[in-house]
Amino acid sequence: MNNNPLSELTPIFFLQTFILELMHASEQQGQKHCEELIEHIAQTAGCFFEETYRENTDKSEQLDNESYTELILGIKNNIGGKFSLVSSNQDCITVTNSRCPFGEQVTNFPELCRMTSSVFGGIAARNFGYAKVEIKKSIARKDGKCDVCIYTNPHAAKGHPGMEYTDSTPVQEINDINELHCKIETNMQRLWHKQSKKLSKKQQPPAIVAKSPMMQKILQSIEVIAPTMATVLIQGQTGVGKELIARAIHAMSDRNHKPFIAINCGAIPESLIESSLFGHEKGAFTGAIEVHQGYFERAEGGTLFLDEVDSLSPAAQTRLLRVIQEGELERVGGKQTLAVDVRIISATNQNLEGLVKQDLFRNDLYYRINVVRLSIPPLVERPEDLPYLVQLVIQRLNKRYNKQVKSVSREVMQKIRAYHWPGNVRELENILERSILYVSGKEMTELDLELPTKTKSIGEWKDEKEHALTKIEKSFLETALKQHHGNIKRVSENMGITSRAVYTKLKKHKINLADFRALD
């Protein structure tokens, strides 16, 4: 027997561990170009694998389907995978895998699927001119296996999700998203610095984390709708960052030099909402001792963000509709019509369509504020954003509490990934703030977060149900035996079963009949 602790250390195992640790380091630091890092490694590795394969097989011409399949299966299987061919034709090659080369730890880094996609896609694009890689199932996403389709015909790939590759190798889409993200953030930072003197020190510069495909689509939508005058309705759960998206729209619009005013309609008492939004004249009601400009007037030329717009009173909804339609308003208690030039962005965490059907929200107003709708995904649907959000929040908390925390431990990150975050980004910020107070070093090793009890599977439920029924049956049988002093005939009549069945149950529950007859 080999007792050498390094006996199982192979070059492949070393490289797998190295890649996992590299991903962990990138995850902790929240590096801006983490995706480019994966892409660069995968593309470089793919070129090397293809070159080696050609040298070993003396192939100089473009690879055909058979050779390409042999190459990609060989790459994965030789480093610990268990890939096999499902189907192959001129348009699509499908492979399946039951064992990940990175082992079970790949569930901590689903981003590594991108590496497989880029290796397969890069090689295919160089030989077929085009490739789209669709990962239908993934061990990293806990699907139990991987199903990968490599489309080599753009017409066959149409309508299928996945990353596209051309024979030029670099994926331009990633660069475009990064450039757009940088542009939006630069504009938001510029506006923040412009008004930072008026803000408290506790307020932090705005920043959008958008590594997930869903959030990247939101960025692309912002670029399209920001320069227009269209009213925008932002929908999403509490804490997803709806105001942040509204600020980004304002920052990217031609109105960015004018005010951005955000109000929470649900936080203003119903009796004051009209006065707050539209202003009031002196003497309009008891306590109105002077003219008051509402939020609309103060946002002149800029953007007004109406959060929780669903909480507006019927009267306020009517006034808001007029402002949107006519571009004018009257203060409460006033008779003079005032022209206003304000872009309205609304937000809600409710189903406005449902409220319209219940006559709780004006139908015509709904269509006016819903010219463009942006649906912000909950945090549970944005796993790619989690490490970057964690790093961003930690950096801000370090400044607030004078801490030197650089990262969170792998166990903490696993806990963060496993939680469903019903309070979204706001809850994540709260949990990290609560936890960082007790950190003395440079790594957060404990997280003040209780994970919910795991939902039992159908099999577990059946077992528990069977156990409960067995326990009840035994208890009832013992009670009947005690009541009838072990008389099997009377027990069988009481239970509505045959005497033979009673004896069977006595044997099943290991009940000694003599114990009950002795009570007679």
C-alpha cells in the first residue's frame, strides 16, 4: 500500500485544482474581466489542443465532423470527463457527459461551463466557419449530466440559445457589453460626483452589476430607451435595484444635466400625496400657509421616478394621467395651469395588470406609464452576479466601518449561492453588513444567515408517511388488544379485518400477545 500523500497528484489533477483556485480568486476579487479571463484560457487551450491533434494525426486540412467529434471527446475524456456522441450531422453535433472533469466542485463554479463552450465553439468555428454552442443540461447546474449541442449551420442554430463563434475567434458581444456597461457606469458616476457635495457621506456611488445574461439585456435596453421621451415602467421584487436602473436611464439620457428626483409613493400619506406631487397654493387646506412646489415642478426638465406607483390614490392617478397626456398640471387649490417638462419613470413590485382588472388602478394610466416595460430579475435568477455583488458590497462596507476585508471564504460563498434571497440585493447588503462587523481579519469566514430546511423529496415524503401510518397502526392495535384483553376475534371485529390479518400485524409490529392476555 502506498502511503505517500502525493501519490495521486497528477499533472491533470494539479491543473484542475489550479483552474478551480483561479476561479475562486477571480470570484473573490470580483474582477471586471473575469469572463474575458475564462474566454482567453478556453480559446488559447482550444488552439493548443487542435494543433496537437493535427500533429498526432497528420491532418492539415479542415476537420470534418468525425475528426472534430474525436477531438472534442478526446479532450474532455482525457482530463477526467465521460463524454460520448449522441448524434452528428452536417448541421449539429450533440454530445452528452455523465462526469465532469472538474468533479463535484464544479457546482461552485457554473462559469466553467463557459470554458467548455468556448473550447468546443472555437475549434468548430475555425473548421466550419461558424458555431453556436448550446448547453442544454449541465452538471454544474445540478442537472445530473451535460447535454451539449454544437450547431455548425447558422440557419439550424436560429432560435436556439447559446454562444456564437466565428472563425475570427474573439467574441465581440462580450466586448460590446463591457463597453456599454462602462459607458453607463461612467455617466452615473459623473452625475453622482456632480451632486456628491449635497449628499451625506453614507451614500455610495451608484454601480450596476451585470454579469448575468438577463442583466446584460437590461443594459442593452437602457441604451436604446434612455435617449427617448418614452415613459418607462420598471417591474421587479423589492430590493432588486429598480431605482438604480431608473438612475441609469436618466444618466444616459439628454436630461442628465437636469434633476433626477426619486419618491416612494407608498411612503407618503394618502392625504398628502397630491400636494407632494403637484404642489399646492396658499390656503388650499388647513396648514397651507404658503405656495408649495411639488415634485413635478422641482424635476422640471429632468426625470421623476415614482416608486410603488401602484399605491397612488384614485385622485392622484387622475392628475398624473393629465400630466402625462397634456404636459401640464394645476397645484392643489390652484386655478392656474402650469406647463411641465418631466420624464416619468415608474416602478412597482405588484402585478399592475391584475390591479387594473380589479379596478384598483386606472386602465388608461397603466397604458400611459407602460410604454416601455423593464422587468428586473430577482437575485435568485442572477447567480452570475452574486460574487461581483458580494465584492462590491464588501468594498463599500470596508469604507463605512474601516475594515480590511478582502474576500469571503469558499464556505461563505457556497452559503450565499445556496440561499434564495427573497429580499434580493437589499437583503444581501444587510446580511453582509451584519456579518462584517464581527470580522477581524481579511477574510469573512462566518455569515449571519440561516439556510432554510431542505425541502423533502417525494421519496422522503413517502417514507415519512409510511412511518407515521405504521406508528398509528401499532398504537391502535395495542389499544384494541388492551381493551379486549388479547381476544383476537374481538380485536379483528373492532378493526374491521380478519383474525389472520391481526396475527400478521402482531408479527409485523413485534407485539407479544401474551402480554395483553395476562392483563385479563
